[in-house]
Amino acid sequence: MDEKLVIRLNDASGQDVEIPLAGTDGYVLGRSDSRSSYIPDIDLAHFKALEKGVSRRHAAFVRYQQKLHILDLSSVNGTFLNGKRLKPDVPHMINSGDQLGLGDLVLTLSLEH
């Protein structure tokens, strides 16, 4: 079964990012910028991530106990799941329909099979 995660920007742009989940243990979310050569696995720069306070290495999707989780990577502006700020380095299970906040960038997550 090819499970994928769809990340949707919460505005009228209709911009989605589809991420295949098979064959990987995780993905780093963040943003690229002209001052660094670092590029995260999921680059949110085109979502105006810099202006919205997203760190270069902000959070990570990880497999934990066979379920998909989000993990804050000690980001400056915080990672929020359904409005609640997450403690750094503590995995929190993701469910379809969850709202993920990275700084001021708010995304909707959908797990699809």
C-alpha cells in the first residue's frame, strides 16, 4: 500500500505538497534561503516560509511505533499541532485533518492510501 502525506497551505492558492511515505523513516521540514546551502527534505520556501518564521531545520516527520509523528527540532518560532505548541524532540502522532503550524505558517495534513 502506497501511503502518502498531503500538505495543504491554508489559503486560497491551492498549493499542495505530496510526500510518499513508503521506504523512508522521516523527512525534515524547513526552508531554503540564499544565505545557506542547506536544503531540507521538504522545502517550504515557496510558501513564504521565511516571512512566516519557519526555521531552516524546523520540524521532522518521523515513523515512531509504526505511525507517522511530527517532531519539533528546537525551532525558534515553534511547531504547533492543532494549536498546541509542541515540546522540542518529543514525537506527536499525526492524524488526517490535523493543522500543523510552523511559526506563523499553518498547513493542513492529510494521510492518503
